[in-house]
Amino acid sequence: MKDLSVELSGVKLDNPIIPASGTYGFGQEFLPYYDINILGSLSFKGTTSEARFGNPTPRIAECPNGMLNSVGLQNPGVEHVIAHELPQLRKTFRKPIMANISGFSVDEYVHCVELLTKEDQVELLEVNISCPNVHGGGMAFGTSPEAAAEITRAVKKVAAKPVYIKLSPNVTDIVSIAKACEDAGADGLSLINTMLGMRIDLKRRKPVLANVMGGYSGPGIFPVALRMVYQVTGAVKIPVIGMGGISTARDVIEMMMAGAKAVQVGAANLVDPYACKTIIEQLPIEMEKLGIEKLSDIQRV
Amino acid sequence: MLYRLIENKQLTATVWQMKLEGDATGITRPGQFVQLKLPEFYLRRPISVCDWTENTITLVYKVVGQGTEAMAKMQPGLEMDVLTGLGNGFDTSLCGEKPLLIGGGVGLPPMIGLCRTLIEEGKHPVVLAGFNTAEEVFLKDTVEKMGATFVLATMDGSAGVKGLVTDAMKDIEFDSIATCGPEPMLKAVYNAAEVPGQFSFEERMGCGFGACMGCSCKTKYGNKRICKDGPVLVREEIIW
């Protein structure tokens, strides 16, 4: 029997597979496909203080080995999430929940963290300072070490649960930002968010996305994500959750060999609703082939 | 789930008909759609279901881009990964005794399954199809074989009534509407008759099953996902 369990800041997960925020809603859409309790955890849809509709459509574009999205943090607002989405999720999900939080000001992040940290079953907080699809918030906090540290310090003051800061790859030096978060007290890091991209419709001679640019995700970004996780885990001591194009069990093992303690699966859920289930089922088979007994024994190469 | 492509034939210069064999019991209502995984493309392609039996699914699609171009080249015998039964579809209980089913161009296919279902329920649907010209017309025989009246409108008058579907509507007696087609047509139909109506919308989608929020729209009943809460919206909730 292979041991798939991992630990993130004292929170034990049965396996390292966490659906990435924004690709899994609050789990409900996947119930027709499989029992979501097979997951290690679940990072729910990015939540802000107020309800947001997000950006105009089209919000999605096809790319080689991936897709662009410019959803723009559509969500019903933190109070609605606590009153409706979380109780619904708890009915069918018994594993630790990772609360994904976004915002447009330090105060907004703090407000959301204050509310969500009190929720049972929310055992991990993931603070997204890297959404490329909103202006004046999101990624603006994740592209300078000073701003990243400021958010980290502010949310840590009110967080009773481990705080993972979700980092953007759209920066010149992700390591300096990662270190700034660590120094400011972050318990861990999640990386990478999507890479800023664009497509043009040749017939219409206009950008495909109404918002012009969007975040590129999918297998195409996996080597970049892997490289960044490798660089960051070489420079910080806090645990890193690796993500970016992970689609197979082999990708999971590769990301853990780059230094990740757990992984998130994003775009793959959208093209194959069974993606996480397949990965979890394939992990022991790939581990057997590679002579791995315990997944958490994997060391950074 | 896997399906076998058993037919892929050209109906007009740009419209093709594809038949898939496999378990179609996931389809519960006319007006739902499927998501096809195509080799060489990352995102699935949403195609409305034209009609279905227990073990076959008929899709009629227009070649408009690289994905549908690739579909048109597919040979029978191919195994395809398909998600079925997506979207809310049309609610036949909202159709009266004399429903008018309006399809604009490649919006016509979902009207076929709806027409069959309504006939099975003992209702008397009329199918009204709008095209630019006579050469674009497809599925006329399919409707007539079912025993439903088929009314045609073409912009150039080369077949049927000359003009828009809203011109042809004037001479048809109906008590409810179900429609699918380009948004300007949907809006014109909405404004032309204040009877109970169901309108099927289109939007660029990511997942097709409600997870990604890629195809959201605002309605009077709140934000909706075209893929999961739609593609069919009722008259009362639509914001143009």
C-alpha cells in the first residue's frame, strides 16, 4: 500500500491533490462525476468582500496546450460564501478546505481573512495576490516584494489558520517576492498563478477576450511553473504548493521532485472533469514504477 | 465517456451532420449540448444536440473555425471522448399546445429534438427556420418526416417567405415560443410576440459544466452560467 499522505503546516492531507481555485467552484459541479472526498483538499473559488460579476465575455480563449481566461474573480462575496456555499460544500465534503481570498485593498484582504478563518473545516487560507484579470487589485500586490510583504503581515495578524500566499509568475524575480512573504510571516506559498497572455481573432481582427488579456493556464505553462517552484523552494524554508499545468500523476511527482509539498490541479479539471480522480488513481501506479513508497519522502532534486 | 463516430456527412456548403454511437441516456432534455474532445485542441467544443435515441446522438454543426474544420474531416470509426447531457435544455411543460419553434441558421438543430419530444407529448409544434438563401437550407425533410409543419424564411426570398423569421411569424398561429439562433434574431423574436418564450443563448465556454465561470451572463434572476444554468433562458429573466 503506497502512502500518498502529505502535510502542510500541520494540516494532514490524505494525498497532495488540491483542485486549484477558480477551476472547481465550491465542488458542486463535480459531484455528478465522482465522490470529491477522494481529494486531499479543495481550494475554493476566489472570494472578495463584495459580490463581483467579473469581466465581460468572451472570457475564454483556446491556446496551444492550454487556455486563456479573463473571468475576473466572479464570486458572490464572502458573506454569501459563508452563508450558502460553505454549508453546501460541507454536506458532501469532509476533507480540509482551503479558503482562497482576493481583494483590492489591504483592508479587503484582512476583512475576508477575519471572516473565513473562523469557519470550521477551513484549515488553510490561500491569499491570492496574483490575479492577472483585475485592475487595481489582485496581481498589483503580487508584483513587488514590499506590497506582498504588507499584505502578508496584515492578514497574518488576523489569521488563526496557516496562510499560504499565492504568487504570480508575471514578475522579474519570483524568488525575491517569495522571500519577502516568508520574512513577513507567511506559513507557505502557492505558485504559480496564470501567465498573462493574449490571442487575436484573425477574422474579426480583434482580441478574442473582451478584456483583451487573460491568464494562460494548462500544460504549456508546466515547465515554467516547475522552474519557479524549484527556484523558490531552493530559497525559502516554508512549504510550497506547486501548480501550473499539472495534468497527470507523473506531473505531480515531477512537481514534488522540484520541491513542492503538495500540488494543485487547475485547467485540467475544465477539460476533463475526472482529471483529479484519474491523477489520484494513477499516483500509486506511477510510484510503483519509480520505486517510491511514501510520496512525502520525495526530496527536492 | 467514449462514443464511436458512425456518420459525418455534409448537408450544405458549411453545415455537417455527425452521428455518435454510445450511451445517450445522460441527455434528459432537448436543447442540451455535448462537449467534444478533439485531438490537437485543448478546450472541448460545445455542440448542441440535434436529436438522440438511447444509444445515438445526432449533432448538426457549422464549420466556423479551426475546431469545427477539424470535426468536418473526422472519419467514421473514430472513438471520441464526449461529455453529454450538459445545460438545462428546453422545458416542454412551458410550451403550449401550439408551440412555435424558431431556428436561425445553425440554431435550427436543437429544434429537431424539441419538435420530436413535443409531438410525442401530443402537442402541435410548427418549426420556423430562417436562412440567408435557399442553398443554406437543411433539416427540412427531417422536420416534415416527423409530421410537423415547416415554415421557411430566407433573406433573399429564394425559398419560403422573403425576409426575417419575424416576418414569417405574422402568418403563424402559436401560443408559445422556443428559439435558438443569433442574438439579434432572439431579440427580434422576443420583441415580436409576448407569449411564453424560451430562448437558447450562445457564449464562448471553458468547461461546459459550470465550474469555470467563463460564460456568465446577467439575468433578472441573478448571474447565470450559460453552460449550466442555461443555455435556455425564459422570457421573464432576460436582460438584453
